[in-house]
Amino acid sequence: MRMPDTQNAEVFRLERAGVAQLLALRSPSDKSLVMIISLFILMLIIQSFKDSIGELTIILTMLIVSTALLILSADFFVVGAKCIARQFGIAEVIIGLTIVSIGTSLPEIMITGTAAVKANSTTATTQDLETLSDLAIGNIYGSVLVQITLILGIVVLYKPLEVRPSWLGRDGLLMVFSVLLFTLLLLTGGGLSRIEGAFLSIFYLIYISYLILNRNKIRAEEGELVDNIRGGLSWSKAAATIMIIVGLSMAIYASNNLIDSVLRLGSSLNLDEGKMGAIMGTSVSAVGTSLPELTVALLCARKSQGVAIGALIGSNITDPLLSVGIAAMIHPLAISSGAMMVTKAIIMPMTILGVITCTLLMWTDFKFNRLEGIMMIIYYLIFLTALILDQFGSLPF
């Protein structure tokens, strides 16, 4: 059935708007602050009753609540930052290319950064250092794999997507290169040093600078004319500043509790202590911190044919460059001896293969159909199965 002309025009406008404009349409809910405060109070109540409730129940409840608080706090922080940027007259496209793109990866940044801070603590034991380092590294690989397989598969099942050749040629190849560069640095020299973390972060800033400096060219390639989007984010500077402070503070608090809950869950499941950080980081933690990308991708898929994949690609550039770069600058990261085999034999190769496979599938006809989405979901399930089999010693390595 043919759509009305007005609807056609709206779909066409959104299709040509790009990630920056579409994500800028998101406006904060008036209930966001109330929900953040409610979740914070709920966490305090749960912690006060931890002695009278079963340990596994407490762990699972704290895991869910802290994940929800982290996601809401990250979004609250991003909205406040966008408001401040607008108050200073910063162009919408720059806000989209910087604040919004980093914002969807803020949970990963917070988790890897918080793990590094905990590892840098003077009270951390050698085992703590190894587990937290494995968790930070595993969270990056896991997030990349979850987003490019499970989340993309779910989005494509919801609605098949078209891929912009200009995005794939620029950002798709950079996504593959970023994962390979992160892996190469991690495997050489015994891990990621502070200097290498700074290098990854600077590389990401160069990429962002390139997008900003070439924004007019990029918009011309997209056939896009971005006007200032008015309305929605009409908060004052004072209110926006409070949003930034509250959002960041609650995100830090939630990250600490999420890491503690993930590690406690690993212990309660009797996971191998040497592999626990890597396994939990690539599974539970990665899925939880990737929920913002799922939300944004589903929103984009409903509004536009091609933008959703661009949002996931952008996040998978941010994670192996900026997220892990910040963590390594806080405390050097290295794969522990206990997690070395599972990381080299399963986590690294399956993440790299998943990213390359996904890129090749998109490159064939610049489309991603439901069958390919099912294939990527199955691929992630195979990855989880491999982790489980390794835990029970059923794999020949």
C-alpha cells in the first residue's frame, strides 16, 4: 500500500538526516530524574536487607537495578551535555558527532574506567588486579560482539535495514581496524600501557576531529541539510549543569555496584577464578552495557532504513579506542594468565571474525536482511556456548 505523500516526505527526511540529527530528536523524559532517584533509593534499601535475603537474589536484583540506573544516568548526563552545548551555540551536527556518539558508549566507558580505578587502588590484591583487568578487556570485546551480532540481529528481525555505502567505506572499515589495532596492542608488550591507552584515545579524537572538520562534505555526500532542531531541550544552564552532575555521579555509583554484582555472580556460579573476569565481562557485563545501543538502534530502525547500523558501527569504534584507552591510562591493562587461553582461543578470534563477517555481509548488497540477522544471533549463541563448554573443560584447549 502506498504511503501518503506527507508520510513519504517524513521518512525521506529522516532517512537522509544521519545519526546526528536522528539522535538529537530524543528529548529527556520529565520522569527521568524521579526514576534515577527511585533506583538509587531502591539500591540502598536492597543493600540494607542483604543479610535477610538470599545472596543470589540480592546479586541478581542489584545487577538489574544497577544496570538500569547506569543506563538512565548516562542518558541524563548526555541530555545535560547537549543542553549546555546548545546554550553555547554549538552546531547540532557537532553535538551529534561527539556528545551523542560517546553517550551511547558511556556505560562501557564507565565500566572499563571504574574497573581500572578499582585495580589502581592500593588495597587491591594481585587477584583483584587480574580479575578487574580481565573484566575491563572482556567488557570491550563482549560489547563489540554483542552489538554487531545479537543487537544487530534483533534490530534486523524487527526491520531489515539498508546500509549507506559512504558510512560503510569510512566507518565500517575503521570499526574493523579499531578492533584489530586494540587486539594487536594488547598482545604485544604484555598488555596495554598508559602510553598505548593515550594513543588509542588520541586516535579516536583524530577520527572525531575528522568528522567535525569534514561535516559539510559528509552532509553533502548524504544529501543532507541539517537545520537547527528547536524545542524539546529547553533547559536552562543551571538545570543542565545539575543534570550533568547528577547523571555522572549516579553513573559512577551504578558502575561500582554493577562491577561488584557481576563479580559476585561469577563467584556464586563457581566460575574458574582465573577466567571469571573475562567470562563475565564478555557476557553479563557486555549485554548490560550494550542496552543503550539496542534502544537507539531500534528507534533508528523505526524511523530510518540506514541509520541504525551507523549507530552500532559508531559505538564499536568508540569502545575499542576511547573506552579502553581511558581505562588503560588510569591503570595498565593486561590479560591474566588464567584468562589468557579463553581470551586468545575464543573471545578475540570470535569477536574479530564476527566484526569482519558482519562488515562483509553489509558490503554484499548494502542491505541486512532477516536471514542474515538470524545468522548473527546464532553466531552469538555459539560464542556463549563456547564459553560454557570451556568453563566445564569440554573444549580441547
